[in-house]
Amino acid sequence: MHDLPGLLLGLTAALAWGVTDTAATVASRRVGSLRATAGTQLVSVVVLVVLVVATGTRLPPAPDVVLTALACGTVSAVAYLAFYTALRHGPITVVSPVVSTYGGLTVALSVLLLGESLDPLQAFGVGVATAGIVLAAIAFEAGLRSARPVGPGVAYAFAALVAFAVLTVALAGPIRSAGWLPVLLFARVANASTVSVILGVSRARRPVEPAAAGRRVDGRTVALVALAGLLDIGGFIAFAIGLEIAPTWLIGLTSSFGPVIAVGAGVILFAERPRPVQWLGLGLVAASVFLIALG
């Protein structure tokens, strides 16, 4: 398959983000979604600054690239805040699959806005993946008429998935023209700055988020936030390199397969019990990887 490097990079991002979801869930339930998001984004900025200095990467001189990267960073701040709030409300076995629906939306946007194309087997794989993610996110307790999102965090998850899809398509152009590292740095600086401002305003209006009231930030929580930040930026680096060398739809879709890991963590760590239809959905997601790889 000529897109094998892109497939592997997308799956690497999915692996990193699936583990990130678990660490971020625990952290956000301990200290609140705002503080958890701010911490992870600051860690990612530090990592990117070190990489830029160590590699001697030049920052892009084109103003349009810089402005687009900054705008994407602001959008990603909204996406992360919505996502971490969704994880705080849970359950993770539902929230993570719902957010991962951004993969299917990314495919649609890539075809409509970027003019990308898929062969028939790849298109079928995309359909299987999207159907699987939807099944993992919806409860059918008494037939189709009673279908509803599972869990209170799903509304935030839907907001996050739309933002992540738009972000994926918007980042593709700047990354291909200026390289992934400088674009990612500007985007993450804007992301961390936006979240920090929101956190500052929130703390000025009320000292602590309701979910974090009475909870101290101990060493274990700091370690969890740092781990989430490192895994998140590691996944984003694989994601950005993939956008640089492979079709946007492929990276957007395969990077959205993290829920397979997140669901396992939800079962093991949080004693969540997915319904049979959710397991079916995750099985379809796994099967779609092989269909796309064969395309």
C-alpha cells in the first residue's frame, strides 16, 4: 500500500491519544478539566520549544502560515477543553468513541474542501469505521426510537469532535508548506495561552472548579498531567508528520481509533461496562483498519 507510512503514523497517534485519554480522565476528575487542560498544553509547549532549539528549526516567515497556525491553536483550545470536560463527566468508554467520530467527519471535509479521493475499498473502510464509532457511542435500550447518547459527557464530546475535524483539515495546508514542527509550535502556544487565560478568568470569578473543590494537587496528579501532556504531544507529532506526507483523510481517520484503548482502560480502571452493541462498534473500528490498509 503506497499510504502505509501515513497509516502507521495515524495509528501511532491513535495509540498515544488512547493512553492520553486515560491519564487525562483521572487528572481532570482530580483537579478539574481547566487545570488538567492547561497543564497538559504547557507540557506540550515545553517539549516543542526544546525540539525547535535542538534541531535549529527556523520559524516560518509567511504571515499567513503563522496566523493560520495561531487560529488553529485557538480552535484546538476549545476542542481540548470540551474533550476534557467530557472525560470528567464520563463515561470514558462512551466519550472517547464519540470524539473519535471526528475521523469520519475529517474524511468528508477532506473530500469536499481539499479535493482528496478514496478508492472503493478505502471508502467502504471509512463507512465501517464511522458506523463502528457511532455504535460505540449510542445506547439502544428499547429499539431505534429510544436511541440516545450514552452518558452526560456526550454533549461536550460532540463539540470536541467537530472542532478536531476542522482542526485536522485546517492544519494540513500550513504543515505541508512550512513543516510540521514550527506550525505545531505556534498552534500549541496559542492553545496554551487561550486555556491559561480562560483558567485565569475562571479562578478570578471562583477560586476552584466545582469538580476540583477540596482536592489538592499532589505529586501523583502532577505526574498524570505531565504524562498526559507528553503522550498528547507525542501523538500530535506523529499526526502532524502524517499530515505532511499522507492524505488528510487517512490521518484524520486512523488517528481517531484511540477509543479501542480508552474503552479497555474504562473497563479495567473505572469498572465501566460497555453494552454488546458498543463492543460490536469497536470490532468494526478494528476491522476498518484492515480494509483501509488493503485499499
